[in-house]
Amino acid sequence: MEYRQTHLDKGGTYDATISGQPFDAYMARIEAAYLREVVPKVVNDRSRYLDFACGTGRITETVSPLVGESVGVDVSDSMLAVARQKCPGVRFLCIDVAQESADLGQFDLVTAFRFFGNAEDHLRHTVLRALAGLIRPSGHLIVNNHRNPHALGSLIMSAAVRQSGLDLTFGKCQKMLHAHGFKIIAIRSIGLWLVRARARNDAALLGSRRAVSAERLFRHRVWAPFAPDCVIVARRC
């Protein structure tokens, strides 16, 4: 089954799945904090914003208050039903912009989270081509890769990684963005210090001062090739 078909009926359980996994919830919390920090540096309160594969509006909810107009697109009606409840001021559309012609105009900012690490190669490139056409020249794309097979923890459990089919390394993600006309301008590494499965499942640890200190120490872009998650900010050339 192609990735775009895997979440069609998961709107009612998706948020609970994220919050119920300590490491997933931790990554989401750090991502949101970074978005609140970086988005005002690349857009303003008059900017147009598109959340691609917006799902239940997790990222939309964080970014939409920082911009002027927000649009969310997804192929799942059940996901969008939840997103509309969270973000009543946002226009949500059930549409596949990689396959359908949509009169959406152009945007100053597009986000795409928890998509590229899961998608097949051909779908990644199809989507990036479509998104490049929706972003104004010098506009920005912010993506994450939460499934880096070269993360230290994944390398330690290399047999499990081989079986999982993870393939979007940081280097591959960089090349993919460059191939579609994007220049990376900022990177935020997340979770490098969490190399043991036990630590990733320890909610108390992930909410502690130790976690805050560790993230501050290892947030620099130099660690991105080995971090389990990173957020990449790219400008359309």
C-alpha cells in the first residue's frame, strides 16, 4: 500500500497515538518550540501559509497564529475533521496536490511534517515538485525527517533498521531538496542524545531538566546526520 493511503481512516486515533508514545510526543514538543522560534524569522503576519499533509492539524495549530492566511491540505477526510475542530480559522481541503490541479495560488511558507521519512522515493519527488510550484520565489519550505536510519540509536539497533526499510538519511534529504531548487538555510537537530530504547520510553526523563540541557547541547546542525529527527528550513531559489 502506498504511503498516501495508510492514514485515510486514522483521524480519530492519530493524536492519541502521538501523545501515547513518549518519544513521539517529545519530538512533537521540540518541533513546535522550534517552529515558534524560526517561523517569525522567515515570514510575517501577512504571509500566506500552506500545511501539506496537515493531518489532524498538529503543525497547522502551531504555525497559523504566526501568519496571515493559512491553508491545510490532506488526502484524509477523517484527519481533516479533527484539524477543523482545532483550527476553525484555517481553510482545510481534502486534495492530493501531487496528483490534482488545485487553484491555491502561491505561498510564502509551506510545511510538510512526518511525510518524507515515511513516503516512497517516487512520491517524495512528485510532492517536492508540486510544492516547489506552490512556493513563491524566495519563499520557504520547512520539513522534518523523524525516521533517520543513520541516527545513533538506529545504528546501534542496525538489524531492526534494515528490517524497517528506513532510507531517508539526512544526506539523501539534503540532495532531494537541492534537486528541486531549495537551498537549506537552517537545521535543528532533535533527540541525538537518546540512543537507548529505554530512554526514549521514559516520559519522566523526556520531561526533565536533563532533557532540556541535552537538547541545548546537541541542537546544532552539525549533529543532524546522526539525530533521529531534524527540522530543515529551506528557501526556494
